[in-house]
Amino acid sequence: MLAFYGISPKIKFNMKKNNFFGMGFGLMIPVTTGIIPFGAVVGTLCSEAKFSFTQTMGMNFFVYAGAAQLAAIDLMTKNAIVWVVIATGLVINLRFLLYSAAMAPYLKNSGFLVKFISAHLLTDQSYAIMSANQDKLPTNKDAVQFNIGAAACMILVWQLSVLAGYTFGNFAPPSWSLDFGVPISFVALVLPTLKNKSYIVVAVFSAIISILLYSVPMRLGLILTAGLSILLAIYLTRKTAP
Amino acid sequence: MDASYFWTIIIFLALGTFSIRISVIAISGRIQISDRAKELFSYIPAAILPAFIAPAVFFHQGQVNWLQGKERLFVLILTVLVSLKTRSTVVTIIFGLVALYAIVHLGGGL
């Protein structure tokens, strides 16, 4: 008890002063405007495909990857072969390999459970907000807390959007263009990471290549663009190394 | 739809996706991540986020005639400027959504 009374004010103080979980959660809120319409569409399509409530929320919780889910639902309603659906979804999700690599240095001293949760909750948005704010996160532990806070906000809004879409149909008014929230939130999140000219060159290259590769099937254009852009980064940073 | 068809797909998709997500994180305690690797990791946002932004805006069929249906491209350029000026995610997103709504609904007839 003595230890409890002795330690608790300090813990409280630290939590208030350095609440990185809350900071991540709060900063994620505006970013989630972009995912609400996608969640609504996924929920609506699940209901139209006659998926049960358990199936819808099971897919949504265990796969938890909107773009892959959209592709999988579409293929399943067309009765595509099992492995074609799985392969398509996994190709779309290959980009998570990059986020896993980028998150690895922060998580190297974390326990199994924290690694497990952080990995399952990795999304484009949560990684992007983490990278945009990493200068404000002094230690790896702060970064991990920030990331879990942002990811918690993300999964909450996503599950609620899908649930609402499943129950009420496509509720997000198309005239509000909430889907535009995705590209513009990525604009706000990518700009702080462009620290010098070579980052800007890589970003412009990525934008151009993604447009050129847009019609490549199975959404391979995205991961190809990322791969080519990383190759460019390798080349640029080699050249400028002393 | 057959339940076994659905769950076979979902289970493998979930396991595969999780394997991709945990891959490098799982071995992070056992490997030494070099400074060179960390430098390259810092390029990941620049390498992938524009690939979400550009097609979403460039290929969107708009409805505002005086911008040849490219109001999203126009608003995106303004949004980049606002983001650079304010350095605020909240302001950037609100500005982008309001500006697009204003152009489509108030300026659509121009």
C-alpha cells in the first residue's frame, strides 16, 4: 500500500504530461473523416452480398484492411476461386511489409503482446500519422503509445462505419465528398516527412509513376510504385553520401 | 453464399495479412537495423502516400465544367499550399473538404 501511495501521484503526473496514447488518438480523429465513406461502402456491400452480421464483423476485425476487403467482397459475390480471392487480397496488402519495416525500430524492445497488437492495427493512416509526428515522440516507448492511440481511434471509427453501413445502407452523403478526406489527409501527413530535396523528388516520382501504373491489374500499381520509389531513394541517398 | 467458402477465404486472408504486418516487427528484437536502413525507412511515406493521392485525384471524374471536371485536382493544389502554410492536419482536411464542397455546390454553374 505504501508503495502504491508513493508511486501513484508520479504515475498520474506522467500520464497527464506525456499522454502519447491520447495524443495519437486525438490527432487521428480528423484523418478518419476520409475512411468513413469507405467503411460505409464495405458495410453496404456486405449487407448486399447477404453476409451475416458475424461474417461481416468477423472479416472486418480479423482482416482489417479496407482495400483488400472491398476487392475480396467483389470477387466473392462473383464466386471467384478461393485462392484467387486470397491472392488478390494479399497482393493489395503487400504494402504493409513496408510499414512493418518502418515500425520495427520503435518496437524492437516491446513485449510480444504489444508487437502483436501494433502489427494487427497497422494501416496506411496509422503509419502515415506516426511518420508525420515522429519528431514529437522522444523515445521508442512514446512512439509505440502514440501509434497504439492513433490505431485505436482508426479501428474504432472503421468498425463503427462498417457497422452503420451494414445496418443503414450507404449513409455518408456523396455530395459531401468525404472520400476526398483520404487524399487530402495524406497530403497533410506526407508533407512534414519531406525533409529535403531528395524526399520531394521521391514524392513527385511516386505521384507520376502511380498515375502511369494506375491500370495495372490487381492493384499492383501501388506496390510497384512504392518499390520503384524506394529504389530511387536508394539511388539518391547513395549519390549524396559522403 | 456457402459459409465454408466465406470462412476459408477470410481465415487465409486474415492470417496472410497478419503475417505481412508482423513480418519485420517480429524479428526486430533479433536483428540490428542499420542507420542506412532507417534512412531508407524514412523515405517510405514519400514513396507510397503520393501513390494514394495522385490517382484518387487525377482519375476522378468531376462535375464542374469550368475546371473540366478536375475540381479535385484544383482543390488539391490549394490544399497543398494551405498545408504548407498552416502545418496543421486538422486545418488542411477541413479546408480541403469545405473548398471542394463550395466549388462543386456553389461554383458548379459557373
